[in-house]
Amino acid sequence: MAWAAVAAALAACAGCHPGATADFAGTAMARAASTPGFVAEWGRAGRDPACLRCHAPAGGPGVGCAACHGEGHPGAQADPVRACARCHDAPGENTLRSYAASRAARAGRTCIDCHAPRGRPHALRGPATGALLPGSVDLTGLWRGDEVELVLAARAGHAVPGGTSGRALWLVAEARDGAGRVVAEARWRFGWEYADGGWVDRTLWPDRPARRRFAVPPQAVAVAARVLYRLAPSPEPEGPDAVLVARRRWRRPAVGRRGADTMNDPDRRGGWHGTVVPGGGRSHHGRVAERPLPAGGGRLRLVP
């Protein structure tokens, strides 16, 4: 959908609020009923008009001002949580329900605090921009005997992945021998699953870490784990839209010692860093990518 069509749908408010409407016109919400992904999925659903209650409540290419501010002029000051809850707690969504149980809610933080730049509350952004994914989860682990216990915790103010049922967070673990060959692999998916005729919530909720045990063969000398975010539905963790969110590595400890989590130690791990930082990009399997680290950190080298 061309920007001009989105802007035309917001024209009634643009005369008095040019900055707010220009910011909002650039968001995915303003095109919620016209993106290729929605159009394709809506077609597969038989073009069910119920979908448009959230994707285009007043018609047009997407969500308009009245969806949050109400009809008439002047518009009401929107309550971010109440405005977002109308659609983001729809079937196959748990964003606001999981937010209500989070530390962010208890601290009084709202959706705008994370999903909009400071001072620009209409420039809403989601995971598709990549800006919110770094730091959204925390990956730790401990080598115990012949297995590594992996712990994945959500750091966002709601369950991860948020949004629609097609999105997924993947935890992938690999064990390698002394020659660098993969000798064992395991993967776990976090997201909504369709089973027994209904949707099942298997997302990663705030304050509810997920623990997974990875069996390590005797010949393995190291275990590496990575977390990938998939926007599009897929049975695989890797793909052109996969975003690397976190990565860690553990070496087999000496006999009688438990394995320390050393991935974030730049002196011992050759400058590697455990999570993708703001400004980092997408990692595709089979490639090497470099992105800047925070001040004083060297460079991030992602090696599949």
C-alpha cells in the first residue's frame, strides 16, 4: 500500500496534527489491512470480515486515529493499555494479559514506553523493525555432567513473541567436537501452536523462565546456543526473516567442575558478546556477520 493512500486515510487529522499523523502513517498499524502478509493470510481464512475489526476498524488501509482516540473532535487522550488491549488480547494473542502480570506493569510502564521513541508516541514500532528484539530475552545455562541446562527468560514487558499466532522464538543448541563438527543438536519453539482444534499458548511469559535440558555426547567439547525470532510462520528456526536475538557458548568443564557460562567474557571468549545489540542486524545460516558493540566492546562476530 502506497504511503499516499495511508496518508489520505488520516487526512482528517493531519491538518491540525501533521507530526502525529506523519509518524503514525509510517507504522505497520496504519497499513494493518493492506500488507502482503495480511492480505495472503486473510485470503486463506476466507476473507473473514471479523479480521477487519482490528486490522481496519473504520475501513481503509489499516488502523486510523479513531480506533484509539474515539470519534469526534477533539479526540480523547488515549489510554495506551486500554487502547491496545482491544486488539492485542484477541484470540491467538496474549500481549496485554501477559503484560498485566509483568514487572513492567507493576512499575507503571505502558506500551508507549517501549514501543515508541521518547516524545513521539505515534511513531509506534514492533518487532518487524528489529529495534525491540535485542535484549528482549536473556539466555543463560550451566553444564551439569553429561548435559547443559539452558534457561530462557523474557525481559520484555509481555510474553515473547508478542503479536499474532504465526510468530515464534526458537532456541537452538548444538554440541561440537574438538574439530568443530556438530555431534548433537536440539531445538525448541516458543509461540502459539494450533493443536486439537484450537490455539495453545506456548509463548515465553515474563517472570516465567523456561528451562530445557540438552544431552551432550562424550566427544563434545563445547555447546553453543542461539535464540532466533521468526516473524513469519515456519517449521524451521532459520530463514530469510530470522533475527538473531541472543547467543551463548559453554566449554566442557574439567572433571569435578560444573561448567561456567563464559560466552559474555570477552577476554576468555575472544571478544564474543552474548546478545545482539541495537544496530545489529539479521543473521542467516552459513554466513558471517559483524555489527558494532556498545562503547568499548570491539565487534560482534556471528559464526554459525
